[in-house]
Amino acid sequence: WAPLQLRNTCVEDMSKRKAEDTTQLEQLSAVTTIVADTGDIESIKKFQPTDATTNPSLMFQASQLPQYQFIVDDAVKYAKEKGQTAEEKLSICIDKMCVGFGVEILKIVPGRVSTEVDARLSFDTQATLDKARSLIALYADAGITKDRVLIKIASTWEGFRAAEILEKEGIQCNLTLLFSFAQAVAAAEAGVFLISPFVGRILDWFKKSTGKDSYESHEDPGVVSVSNIYNYYKKHGYETVVMGASFRNKGEILELAGCDRLTISPGLLEQLKSSSETVEVKLTADSAKKTTSEKITLDEKKFRWMMNEDAMATEKLAEGIRNFSADLRKLEALLKPKLE
């Protein structure tokens, strides 16, 4: 499967030409696949991205909007029919609801939707496998083939092992909550389809840790991290797609122009659509191949040591899993009365 995208064959020309007649979003779309980071179907219709990503936080927000109650109601009905215990019904309901949103999104985007595995399974390889296969089966029941779905899994050692198996089964994965070079290397060595390194959350950590209020976009720690990962992958021939995520401002996005994909919230998509300033390409495979990074290999011991030595990545991964888990519990609390 190849993503539908508008790639300019003359990247160098594009970075130089004046763009009074095209928006920054259009210019960026010519060199990077744009993905909508939202569960709001109306926003997806508005910005017409190639793909879309969802997560428990976005699902919790979208499930409370009146225009999407038909998805929630369908999930509740399905869970009541299929589940035996209250716990089973709740689990089935959430999975069906997430798939329901995915199905609606796929009516709009030409590419793929990312659907996330329960964050509470982040340290359980077998449970992650079971959940991923269940989600793909629900999509299949809805007439959606697995080549239009990415299974989102947290970037833990157990998550990489699950993704490695799923990829061999033809179920492609999006490794999320990725904050470090060690995680990126482990993902690539596992042969995963795509990673989502988080830009803004890295910036958040460094601002809090250093007391520095702001960074120039090209010095932004999150931008630097994603740029290094992109260059490493292209330098050493890894096919894993790099999709920058979790942006705090437009400057971060523009500094990663040329990255394989960028998943962007509706608010920042609107800013890009409202500006016609020239977008300069920052990342290319050709320039990456000229970098001097050495290829490394990680086993579990080396991976865990590198994570231990990276306070930011360790803290943000744990925090991300906790926050996604908290939003899942909120979603469960919302759905429980409907299942009684």
C-alpha cells in the first residue's frame, strides 16, 4: 500500500519559489503527507488529510458530542449482544466505538486511520496481540480491510515485540508515545511500519526541566529529536515511516517540512491554511544520507539501559501511558450506565 499524497518532484524548486498563491498547508502537503490528529469527523472533512490518527483522549472528547452519538449507541447495542459479563461488555463497547469512529473517518480520508490498543496493555505483549487482532476483526466485519488501518501501540519493549509479530501477520503498526532515539532504533529493528515521535511533549519536558520559556524552532528539542531520527532512518536504509506528532506551535511543524508524515491538530492545520508564507523544505533523504551517524543494534538490556539514562523519555512515556489510561477510565465511566 502506498499513501496517496501530493509530492513535488522538484523539492528544491518548491523551497525557493514564492508561494503567494498557495497556502502553507498546500505547500507542506507537497513534500510531506499530512495526517489529521483528531477524532472530529467534521474537522477531517474540512482539511482533507491523507490519513487520520485517534487516541483515547480524542475518543473521549468525540464520544460526548451529539453528532457522534449514533456511533456510541451502535457500540452499546453491539456490546450488549456479544458480551456476557459487565467487564466483557465494557471492553467490547470501547473497541467497537473506536472502530466505529475509524469507519466513519475512512469514508473521508483516502489513506488510513490509526486505532489505539488499550494503554493499560502496554507491558503485556500477548494481550496487545489479542487486542490488535480483535480490532482488525471488527474492522473486517465492517468491510474495512487491514491495509487501511494502523494499530497504535505504546513504544515499550513489550510493544515492539507485539508489533514485530503483527507486522509479520500483515497487520501494520503505529508505535506511539515515542520520545527517544533508543525507542526509534528498537522500532526500526522490529520492522514496524510507522513511528510517531512526539515533538511538543519533549519541548514541554525541557521547558520545565531547564526553566527556559521558549526555544527557537530549529533548536526546539522535539524538532531536533525527530530530525535526528529521520536522518538516521534514511541514512541506514530503514523503511519505517517517521510521522512527527504532538505539536505545540506552527514553527515546529515548518521545521520538519519534508518529514515522511506529520500528524497535526485542527487548530494548527487552520493556521497553516490561513498563511501563504513560503515553506522551506528542511528534511530530505538525500541530505540525511550525508550525515555521519553510526548504525547501532539494541537487545532488551541495551534498550532498557538507554531508556534509564534518558530521564525525559522515561518520564514522558510513563506519563503518556498513565494519561491515556486515565482517559480510558473516563470513557468507561461514560459508557457503563449505558450498558446496564
